[in-house]
Amino acid sequence: MVSSPASFWVALDAGDRAALLRAATRVPLAADRQFLAQGEGSDHLVVLLDGWVKVVAQSQAGYRALLALRGPGELLGEQAAVENGRRSATLVTATAAELLHLPASRFHVLARARPGIAAALEQTLVRRLREADAQRAGITEPVPARLAALLLDLVDRCGLPEPHGPGRRLGLSLSQDDLAGLLLTSRRTVSRVLEQWRAQGWIVTGRQSLAIRAPDRLAEQTSND
């Protein structure tokens, strides 16, 4: 498997991290807490030190879709802060989390003074663009292939041993609506595929929980479809 690029925090050296820690405020949050809202003005950035965050967008019709999941070390709210615009999505903690809150003006001062911070920011912006391009390009692939790839990626990034079985479960509570949003497809389609995989014993699901019992079978889906 090709390794993912280093997160914003991992890409920094010890001096850059120390500078950000001095300038920022540590904020612990419980799970399911909103901390940035779609449409609000941008005045700060956030570094996710620990935990997972959902990036959620709401349409004018009131439909909420999960756009992305961000994990430890990620920089959040960077696009709006760089462009000095309004936020395009809402951020909600998926697990208990620890954040660094940093005013955008202070962050930009540090980025100008410390090339490592500027380089890590640029790397993050480029990665976000590539993620968006890959998502648009992949939408033509069959849903089973995309769903299998997503579940394998999630269990690799945040999987935990299954308490009462041989598989690994996702360390996040994700609904079928969440999975559908990440894949840009319908909940009905996702539900149908999951039901087939449950019947075959490849996965086990509960209320917003999922464990993978046959990762090799899901891997076959990503290459055969």
C-alpha cells in the first residue's frame, strides 16, 4: 500500500510545533460537538492533535452530507482562513478530541517567519485539491468497489480489534448516510451493498458500528469491479 503524505503536524519539525503550541490555545472537546459552522466568517485555524472530526455540509434544502473525515495531525479550516472567506462546511467531533485553536492572523505571521510551517500548509492545500480530484474521478467506479476501498482505508486508519470476533471494527460511529455522503451516492445503494456483504459474512454491523471479518474479500471488490 502506498503511504499517505504526512499530516500537517507530522510534517513540522520540533521547533515549528513548539512555536504553534506557544501561539495556540489547547481545547479538549467531547464527541459529537460542533466547533466550526458552515457559513460563519473565518478568524482562526485548528490543528487536530488527537481524535477524529467529521466535515459536514448542509444544502439549502436541509440535507446534511458527510464530506470527509479528518484524523490526528490534520489542519482544519485552512481554506477559509487562507482566503479570508466564509466556511464552506461544519466541523463536528466524531470522537473525543484535543484541538489547537490559532487565530489566522497569528498563524500567517508564524508561516512567514518559519518556512517549515508555510511548506506544511502548502502541502495540506495541495492534498485537499488532490482528494477532491480523486473523489470526482472515482465517482464513475461501481459503488461496491468504492465502498470496499473506503472501509478498508478506514479500518487501516482507525480500526480497533473486534471485542467478540476475529475482525477489526471501525473506531468511529458512522451511519449509512455518512458512508453514502463520503461516496457521493445514495443511502439506499450503500444499504443494499452492505446487506449483501452481511449475508456473506464479510462484515458485521450494528447501530452506527461496522466490523470487517473478511478484508481479503473486500480487497477483491476493489480490483475486480
